[in-house]
Amino acid sequence: MFIYNSILFIAKLILYIFNGKPEVYGLENLPEDRNVILASTHRSNWDPFIIANIIKPRLLAFMAKESLFDIPVFGKAMIEAGMIPVNREKPGRQAIKSAISVLEEGERDFGIFPSGTRHSTEIKGGTAFIQRMSKKDIIPIAIQPPIGWKAFFGRKKTKIYFGEPIPFEPDVKYNKAKLAEVDQKIVEAFVSLDAKLDPEYVYDPAIHGKIKQ
């Protein structure tokens, strides 16, 4: 827990110095009596740290690309902080099992970027499948962070909106059609929450996803 809190403190300090406090909406949508799946848009490398700091003292486990875990010291710190390595191109069963285990243990929320990467806005099917297996609600999150060093050092504030839950429905069969329906609800929630934060906001992965963070 020391490593987890230390990483978040350092990230929060850096972000506060250069960007100030984030504008946060919808935190009341987080249930107090159970853990959930936090499904967020992905637009900067800071996204998981921003979300984890905002929901404290709740704990968060996030999927992260496996190459980060090969970095000396940092990789070990990520594991101890509860991060889950995943191959973005071919997510393996172990990553899914780890996510489900986190949710079943009940001590942490589980965070996932349904697009898998900053270079796409297309929703992959993993989030709905994890909901089926874990029987947990999904909280959609739209995050509009500073993108690129110019915006970062220009004190552009992060805006973030926690949407209403996409509930797990115990009496419904989560077949292929239902999983697709859940994915579509996530897409619609992202669009709606982005518009609530800024009606003119546009994220183009072909451009913004390539800007150095």
C-alpha cells in the first residue's frame, strides 16, 4: 500500500503544480457499498493516476500495457500497486482472470480503458465480458485531460465526469447480443459525458493519440 500511495501522491503533486485541481463531476454515481468496474476514455498517460487519486480512499487496480512492467524498479512498483499487465493486441486469459479476481475480492475497483489505447476510440469487447463474469456494475467515465506538453505546461485543467452505472442484470443472459448492447451503452455514455463536460470537445486519435505526453 505504501508504494501505491507514494505513486499517486507524486502524480497528484505534479499534476497539481502544472494543471491545478481537476474539475470533477458525478462522483455521487460511485456506490459506497460495493466495488465496480470503472470504464474510462483514454486520452493521456496520466489518466489512470488522475482517476485513482480522485476516488481515494477507494483503491483501484488498472490494466496497463505489459511493456511497462519490464522497466526496472517501475515495473515492480506497478505490480505492488495492483496494476495488471496486458497485451493490448492479444489480451490473454490471465489478464481477464486477474481482473475478475480483483473484483471478486471486493477490496478494489477495477479500471479499464475499453478502447485499449489512446490511438483508438473503438470499443473492444473485454469490458462487457468482465461484467458478465464478475457480476459488477460499470461506471462509465469521460476524461478530458491536457494532451501534449504544451497543454500540460499551459495549466490546462483536467475535466472528468463519472456517469450513471450500467448495471449488471442478474436475470438476463449475457449472450453475444447482450455483450454488444453493453458495449454500445459504454459508447453512448462516453459521448454523452463528453458533451456535458464540453459540447465542443473533440478527440481525434489520429492526431491527439500521437502527441507526445
